[in-house]
Amino acid sequence: MYGVVVFLINLFFISINADPCKNAQVISTSYTTKDATILKQVAFISSFYIKCDIGHSGYLYTVLGDVISPVASVGQGKYQISWTEDVKTAQTGDILVNVYNETGYSLLRKAIRNGETISNVPIFTRIKINHSGMYGGPWISGELVAAAFSITIAYIAIHFRMKLLSQLCF
């Protein structure tokens, strides 16, 4: 009798934890690299929090390029997506990243395996990352300005010296 009660309690808790997330509320923040003066890669990072009214979100996945990647779980209901791109080919503006739950992941794998489009696979949520672009440095380097300034001062000094010497000689 005791074994049956323990079994039923465990079955109850397993069924509660197996409920998919209903009415998910997603709060996200994002960061992208802004300085391209010394970097070759742009980092895209999005941290987001998911709160479900019923159930839990479980394991999450995303498609980055042509690769299905797991979303990193960094705490209870907290997740993070990150990747890098080359500075010259990095996307700018709003980047929408589709996030799939376990059901969507299995349908995603099936669609890829069968050669179907993944646009028909249900998305769990969509995360927006805004990348305003990269700072490539000043248009005119400081060394060029210093050299031009030095040449100008030297020209003025030589010009006035010649003018002064020509007046003294006469």
C-alpha cells in the first residue's frame, strides 16, 4: 500500500513538471559589440526570462545560421543565446531569433531531415536583438591630423623666416 501511494505521488509530480508552458511572458535584454576598431568578430548576446502561468518552458533551442543550437539555461526561467559573426558580414537592425521548445525541436529536426521548410514549425517565442552597427574608428586618424598640422606650422615658420631675411638683406 505504501509503495502505491509513493508511486502515485511521484506520478503526480512528474505529470505537473511535464506540462508545457502556457501563456509565456518573455522579458529580454540584449547586448552587441559596438567597436570594430580592433575586433574581427561581433558578439550578439540576449538574456531573457520566461514566466509561465501553467507548466514550465523546459529545454529550449534556436536556429543560428544553419545549425540548431541549445539555448543556455542560466537559472530558473532564465536563458541566454549568444553567437558571433564576422564584422564585415554582421547583420544590423532588429534581428529576430526564433526559440523552439522540445516539441518544436523534434518537429524542426523532422522538417530538416525530410527536406521541408522550417517556417511551418511552431515557434515557442521570438527574441528581438537590436544591433545598431559598428564603430570603425574616426574618419581621419589622429596621426594624419598631427602630421598635417606639423607641416603647416613648418611651412609658416619657413615662409616668415624667408620674408624676414629678405627684408634684412635690403
